[in-house]
Amino acid sequence: MASNPLVINSRITIAGWELAEQFVLAGGPGGQNVNKVSTAVQLFFDIANSPSLPERVKMNAIRLAGKRVSKEGVLMIEANRFRSQERNREEARERLKELILEAAKPPPPPRKVTKPTKGSIERRLKEKSGRSEVKKMRGRPTGD
């Protein structure tokens, strides 16, 4: 089912044909309407084969989504919090957008290797010798 394109940020836009939606019966509040109308939405998005996403974003999104991604690389987001199809549809698209934004974040800068300061080395050695003294005092008393 083709829908409107989903704008993630200024560089990433997911085309409407890449998103597939399926409406299913939802439990929860809603009275008799719950038994008659399919209000929950399942949003499917093929992350692995999407031309809209860079390779790094694809890999991060698959890692972040975890069990929601099938072996073929298709992400399924189910939204059933609201009583109306439209609100559930918006929520599913918003959750997909948040996932892609999280995956698109730049990697953290590499950690710079630093040496411990002279003061921290001295404090560590002083603490070690203090613990050593405490443990020596736990031994059997000598006959002096």
C-alpha cells in the first residue's frame, strides 16, 4: 500500500512505496468497536533493501531494532495504543522515524588513551598499602 513519503531529516526521506501497512484487530479499550474494526496497525519497512538509507544507517537500525527485524531485514512496528486507525498509523510512522534518527546519529569520537596522573598513582598505592595493613592485622596474634 503506497502512502505519503516519511521525511526523517534533511538528508533522509523514505518513499511511500517502501512502507507497507496492515490493519489488524486490537485489544484493549474501545467497547464493541474493538470486535468490529481493525484499528491496530502493523507497519512494515524493508531496511536491508531500502535505497533511501545509507549502509551505515541500515546496519545501525537493524542492530537497534533487535527482534522486530525479520531474517530478511524487514522491520515490523505494531501500534495499537489509540482507538482510531489514523492515530495508530501516525504513531507507527513516528516510531519508525525515531528509530532511523537514532541509527543516523554519528558515531562517538574515539577515546584518547591517557596516562594516569602522578597523584592518582600515589593515592592508589597508598590505598593498597593501607588495605594490606588491615589484612595483616586480621591474622593470628604473635606472642610478644
